[in-house]
Amino acid sequence: MAKMTNDELASKLSNEINSATGNFNTELSEQREQSMKYYLGEPFGNEIEGRSEIVTTDVRDTIEYIMPSLMRIFTTHNNTAEFEPEGPEDIEMAQQATDYVNYVFNRQNNGFKILYDAFKDALISKTGIIKHYWEEKTEVTTENYDDLTEIEYQSILANDELEVMEHTEEVLQEAQEDENGMMVSPEVITHAVKVKRTKTSGQVRVMSVPPEEFLISRRSTSIEEANFVCHRVKKTVSDLIMEGYDPKIVEELPTYTSNNAEYDEERIARFSFDDDSIPAQEGTGASRKVWLEECYVHIDYNDDGIAELRKITKGGNIILDNEEIDMIPFSTICPIPIPHKFHGMSIADTVQDIQLIKSTIMRNLLDNMYLTNNARYAVLAGQVELDDLLSSKPGGIVRMRAPGAVTALPTPQIQNYAFDMVKYLDSIREERSGVSKMTQGLNPDVLTSHVTSGAVSAATESSMQRIELIARIFAETGIKDLFRNIYSLIQRYESRQKIAYLNGKFVPIDVSRWKEKLNCTVNVGVGSGSQNSKMQTMGSIMNIVNALVDKGAMGTLISPDNIYNVLSEYITQAGYKNPDQFVSNPQNMPPKQPPQPTVEEKIANQKAQLEIEKLKLQQQEMQIDTQIKAQELKLKARESAINLALKKKDIELKESELDLNQAELVLEQTQKRPVAIGKT
């Protein structure tokens, strides 16, 4: 099985780019170009010289009315997204993941600006694209150090980040010996060095991608299902070399290619409002800028019959890298999705015709006003000084040679139906976009009518439904996918030992303990009316909690954690980012110290302690008495035993004496008996 050659691969990718949705001169690109021009309020191209050329800005006004509500919805809470634990053992880990992922998005990356750009791209150009990836960045700086000691110089040599480029030594004091050959003063040497510091670091990078730089295969319904996705990216030669590409290959990359996005009409439309439509010079040398295509394609590169997902970067027909990956690093949002289709509709699409019609009506109205103030005249040829007639100014004169040589032509007045038509068009715009006076603030008519506050709140919430739907669509599609991917990147590449400043304190982050996947929810707030309703509801809950505490429910129905949660939610709904600045989390509080006793309590405690000591002494005395008595009993028993033994000895002695006496008596008797002599 033979692999594809680079030429075959480059040719296939070029074909995919040329046929992808969003490429130059496609219908989608032209629609987005037109939407951008409508947003910027540029002329339609049907203007007539000498007539009004006014262009209303309904598209821009509608989008700018929606943007504050969307940004408030997604940035009111401390955390844009939260991760839910799958079991009781995951609670602490899920909270740490929530805090750190939001820290990465909002602190390490400019989360507010990313959301703002993506939301506005979606409202204008159908789709907002957010790219997320792990970036290994190498920074090279040059530093100079003077008057270094030997120890300091050796520490620089031992630092792996530093490379000595220049080094000089200077002897400040030479070594000296005394008359006995002993060193009186050692030699002092200082060092001056020039070093190059190379520091490599990595972090999750999140960026908003301009719509014209993003391509996707036709008839795709999602990024996951797409066979081909491409990101046109502009980089300098220096950036590419720093990323590790071969300098010789980088130098061969063409500055201008057939796929150069710099001259895309859609891109030019964005800059033509206040900038020259001609792009800037691409630079030379290391600062030269080149356009690359980062292609994410399912392709059977190994010719094994299985198409794998690969990232292939090319510039012109030169392949810079080709590697197998497991995910496409993009998340997308669309305000008005069309089922089973990747690109839906934008808010600009729904309002463009309103802007065109209103601009036409406004031009006619202004033209009519111009004719009213500067009417047309019928002139008798040769009888009027035309210069006087053409100079229209208060108090001016017109010289005529005959009476009636100048006659004003009647100008029909446009009736009020034109203004009614403008109001009607505004009502249509409100119905299509969901942007009405109620979403922009209190309707002045409400102040002069007998309308209850409940009715006003209901009307406000009703007018916010369309914006809330857009926010919910954003949350459940691109934003949720974005935070899941950030979580995955952190878990895969982040250092296993890291310290981050979260919630007002430094916290050790150990991503090795994180689970492979967690459920992600996006904190989607609601409009101003519902926000006030939430604060009122939380205020009612606080009153209930206070009533329960007053009735002695503390420790049964109410705990310190319950009170903290209520206060924290109320402060969050009020718009403050860190509730811990105002109330302390009971989980982080040190153990409560016991109250200090009063003087009377101290005296009573001392008396009680003395009584306890007396009881202890009495118990000890009783124990000693008991021990003494036991010893006495033992002694008496021993004495009795000894006496018995002595008595036995006495008896035995007496018996022995008796036996001895008997023996002596027998002996004596034996000696006194006469002996028989010579008896035959």
C-alpha cells in the first residue's frame, strides 16, 4: 500500500478548498459581504446624483440592541459554564474544574472579547466561529549581566534556559602572598555576560475566527460530521520558524496565492468603511506575512481503506505538516439555525429588506422637503437672470424683464401615510428580531397610562423571549462545546502540578485527578426584567430563611451553608463577580473558638476544679488505706502461718526430746542390769 505524495495531497486539498462553502465568490460569501455592508450603512449602489442618498442603519441598530443583552446574559455570573459531578465523590473535583476552566477562558484568554466577537459575527454573518487549541510557545530574549561573582556566573551556566553568547572576565584584585608564602588576600574576578534566554511554555489558546477565514465542506450539518474543514490563517515567517518549521521550507512559501484571503471581497467589505480597500504590504524578511491553509480532513492517507482525521497545513502547494488528530478545534454558534444545515440565518438577513425600504422612503421624504424649500420654477426664456434664480437665499432678488416670467411649479406634499409606513416597518422589524422598545428600556407611554407593574414586567419578559432563545441556542451549542474542549485540552496537556489564583486564594491544580468527561452546563441568565424578578425571588427566600432562624430552626431546617448559598446567589444576581468579598464561605472558615469565660465562671470553674482535686485526693487516700489494710491482712496471715510453723517445730522438738529421753532411759536400764559370770 502506497501513501499519497505531497503533490497529490496538495492537489486534493486545493480541490476541497475550491468546492467548500464560504470560499471566494460563493453565494454564502456574497450574502455575508452584503450583510456587512448593510451593518456599516454603506450605499446600496442605486443612488441618483442630486437626490438624497441617506441609508438608515436598521441592521446595525438591531444588532447593537441585542448585543448588550447577550453579553449581560453570559457575563453576569462568576462562571460562564459549570461542570456537574457524576457522583458524590466528584463534587470537589467538579468545582475545581469549573473554577479553573473559567480562569483559563477569562484570565489567560480574553473571554469577554472572544464572546463579543463571536456573537457579533453570528448576528451579522450567520455563524460565529471560536477556535481552541493547545499552544506551545517559545520566547527568546537577550539579557546582559555585569559584575557577576563566580557563584552567580556558575548559576547562569547551570540554568538550562540561558545560553551564554558573550563572556568577559575582569580581575578587580590580584592574589597576594606574605613573606611566609601565605595568601593574604585572594584574587577577585567579576564576570560580564550576554545571554540568550529561551523559555518554552504552554497554555490553552482561544480565539474568534473571522467568518471568511473558515471553510467547510458543502452540505455539512455540523463540524463533527463535516468531511473537510479549513482555517485560512495569516502568519509571519518568524512565527513559523519559532513554531519549529524548517526555515528553508518557510522561505519558499509564497506571499500571494490563488487562495489568498486578503483580497476576499467579504474581508475587504469589513475594512472599506473607514480604511483603504487596498491591503497593506506583506513585509519582507522575517516579518513577511504568508497565508496558510490549516486543513482538517478525513482522508485515507495510508491507503489502508480507513479514512482517518488528519491536520494538514499547506502554503501554496507546499505541505508544512501532516499529522493524525482526534478532534477538530472549532466551536460554532448561529442565532437562527436551520435544521439539518450548518449555516443558518443571521439577524442581518431578517432586517436587510426593512433597511432598504425605509431608506427608500426616507430618501423620498427628504427629496420632498428639499423641493418644498427649493421649489422648481418655470422660466420664460430670455426674460430672467438665471444666476439670481439659482441663488436661493433669504431676501434675495430675481431680476425679470417681464412680469410673470417666473412661475413656481407645485410640489405635491407626501401625506402622513409615509410616516405610518415607517412605523409599520419598525413593527415588522421588532417582530422579526425580537428587539422592541421594551427591550431598550421603559416605554414612555407607560408613564402616562394606567398600567400595572405586573403588566409592564410581563410585556418586558415577552419582548425578551427572542433574545433569550438566541442566548439559549448559543449556550447549548457552541459555548457548551467550547468549554468541554477547553476541559479536554487542560486534562491532556496541562502540567500535573500547577498553582492558580482562584476565588481569592492560591489553589493547587492536579488535573490527573479529573475525570475524562464531565457534564457541562452553561450559566445562561435572562433579560433585565427576569433579572429583577430573580433578585426579588431571592429576597423573598432570604426573608423566609430569616424567619426560620428566628423560630429556632438553625441546625435543623437551616444550616450556615444554606444561608451562604442564599446570600451568594443574591449578590451574584446583583451583578457582582465575587460574592466571597461580602460573605465568607462556611467551608473555608476556621474552627470556631469557644467563648471566653467570665470572672464568675472562672471562679466557679476553679472551685469545681478544687472539689474535683479533693475528690481525687480522697479517692487516693481510700485507695492507700485499702492497700495498707490489705498489706496488714497479708502480714497477719503470714505471721499466723509462721506461728503455726513454729508450733509445729516445737511439737516436733518436744517429740524428739521425748524419744531421746526414752532412749536414754533404756540405755541406763541396760547398763544397770547385772551380767551372769562363768555359769556353765
